[in-house]
Amino acid sequence: MAESQAGLWMSAKERDRLKVLHEVRNWNMGRAEPYYRKLLALQEKDFGADSRRLCPTLEVLATGLTNLGHLDEAQQLRRRSQVLMMAMNQKRQ
């Protein structure tokens, strides 16, 4: 599915995954972490490792890892998200 310049549009498949994630968020992050990692892997496969569509999942996983005390990995994920967003903004200019 091609990405629109107007915004972050999601496929029905991705929306379904996000619904599951919202349910998972109600759990303890320690239990939810593997699901977020699996979602990220699926999104990378579907959209490519350099897709801006990964940013929300990267941010949620980074927040959860921060809460678990995994600060180095959380920082790496946030940097990756920022790089993807900056690349998107540069393409628009």
C-alpha cells in the first residue's frame, strides 16, 4: 500500500493490529513487550524498515522499555523514529 503525503494512512490489517495493541496496553508492559516487538517485525516486513508507519509502534515500544528500565534500547528506538520522521519531512520539502 502506498503512503499518502497527506498523512499516515493505515491499511485495515494494520488497524486490526493496532486494536490488539490497545488491548495489550492494558496489561503489564513486561507481558506486552513481545507483542509490540512482533508488531514491529510485521510492520517492517509489510512496509519496509524505513517506513514512517513504524513510528507509532517504535514510540510505544520505547515508552514501555523506558518504564521497564531498558533505557539504552528505548533511546535507540526513539532515535530511529525521529530519523524516519525527519526523512519524511525532508521528502515533503
